[in-house]
Amino acid sequence: MTEGHDGPYPAPIETAPRRVPAEWIDYNGHMNVGYYSIAMDQALDRMFDAHLGLGAAYTERTRHGPYVLQMHMHYLGEILEGESFTARFTLLDHDAKRLHILGELVVDGTVRALSEQLIMGVDLETRRSAPYPDWAQARFARMLADHAHAPRPPQIGRPLGIRR
């Protein structure tokens, strides 16, 4: 086994605060769209490591790592230079190979962006999907149970398109 823990898991799991660096600001005076994804990805890596034990050290040791198969980002408000934000994560579903995760970027208690991600475990030698080990699947089950009653934003599962 590795780092992380077997629960209980807060619902949602919140990461440590970060400040928006000047280089993440675009010509509109707010955080560039690409940096929302970077902020979410870096925070998710920290959550995988600290809570699930599936971060970089696990991947290096086992040659099994998480791949994002699909992500939908909803931009609900601006994030400005120097603002402090946290990321929050809720496990929505899982199976032996995949995790369905809600991520939120939060400033002063207000969700400014949310992402819905489908993540799959991949054997880095074969570059094919592979199930997570039993101990990790037990952690997923515990986290899902701990997150079962967490609020689900209306954006979850919403298709991309122009509504008419």
C-alpha cells in the first residue's frame, strides 16, 4: 500500500489555498481559461496523493497512473490576479478502472468554476486501461459512501451545446 488514508473522507475534500499568479492572467484581466484546467489538475493530483494514495509516487512505483478521459469545465465567475482559491472534490461514481469526479474552484466561499471529470487507471507499460488495486477500490467505495449526500450542482451531466 501507499500514502493516503482509508477514510473517512470529508464531503467535499478541500485542498489548501493557492493564490493566482500574475502569469495566469490574460488580456481580459482575469485568469486565462487554460489555467483553470491547470489549477484543477494540480489540485486533483494533491487530492489523489493525500487522500487516495494514488499520486506521483504511486505512479512512479507501480507504473499505473490516472488519465483524464473527458472533462467538462463550467466557468461560473472570474478569478482575478492575487485572489486566493481552493479546490473541492466530490466522488460521484466509480468502478474498478474509472472515477467520475466533481471539482470546484472556490473563492471566498463562491464556486467560480466547476469541472466534471472521467478518469481511468492506465498501465503505463501497455498504455491500456487497468483496474486499480483492491486497496484503492476499497478507498473509492468508502469515499463514494462518504460523498453520497454531498450536493450535486445542476451542471453535472449537462450536455455541451446551444440551448434553444
